[in-house]
Amino acid sequence: GHLENRKNITNIVAAFEIAATRHRDVRLMLVGKAGHESEEILRRIGASAMKSRIEVVGYVTKDDLRRLYHGALAFLFPSFYEGFGFPILEAMLVCCPVMTSNLVNMKEIAVDGQLLADPRSVEELAAKISMILDDSRLREELIEKGRAHAERFTWEKSAQSYMKLYDSLI
């Protein structure tokens, strides 16, 4: 992905600052190439009181991304807009709990398998991050539900759906 305003990174940083005051051993890792208006995001990170615990990783390979998901306590993805939300499914497939936006396009992908938050509310984002960090049983439940949900999405099922759509149009 990219570091862009639509990904809601400045609110993620603000929420992390709140949650990290109680969780001194956690770090925030931001993965993705610089994107539209990324200078504003990088300035916000540079001004953060927690900047020493925020790492901008940049682009990573798929193998490295899998390792990052495996090592993460959670995947934070409270984006304002996504076309489909593949990162949500990727995280769920490799057993990483997800906290995402409660907006329609992300909510449809995450269903009930993950934590949803209002992406405009830093306080709600911080509360959901803290829930994941504080509750190992919740993390396990999110992992189980997320993996089961993500396994329903396959390229074969997608192709079959498109074939049904094409057949109905003919």
C-alpha cells in the first residue's frame, strides 16, 4: 500500500499515542510507500511524543509482509476508503487480529470477525487498540473468527461469481 491521507494514518498515530502510554512495550510500524500527501503524515510522525516507537518501514515484499503480520499484535486499518480491502483479508489469513473502519466498504470485508471503529474518532480508535493489547482472549477470538471468515474468499469463488454475473447479462 501507500502512506496516504485516505488510509487515516494521522489518526492512527494519534490513537497510538494514547494507547501507548499504558503499553510501554508496543511499537507502531507503518508499511507502505510514500503516497499522496505523505509529507503531512511524516511531519505528524516527526512531531509525535512517541516518534521513537513509530517506524515507517516503507515498501516490503509479500514474504516480509507475512512475517510482519505474524509478529504483530494487531493490524490497524481504519481507512476512510478502500476499493476492496485486501489487506484486511491478508491479515486475517495469517492469524493477525484486525481493527478496521466501521465504514461500509471495510465493514463488509471484516463482517463480525474483527473490531470496527469510527475512523474519525481518535478516542474510539485508541480504545479499540487498547482492547486488543489488554485482552489476549479477545485477540484469540479475533484470530479464529478472522481466519474462518477470510478462508471464504478464494479466487475460484470470485471467478464463479463473475461467471454467474456474465451469464445473467447474456
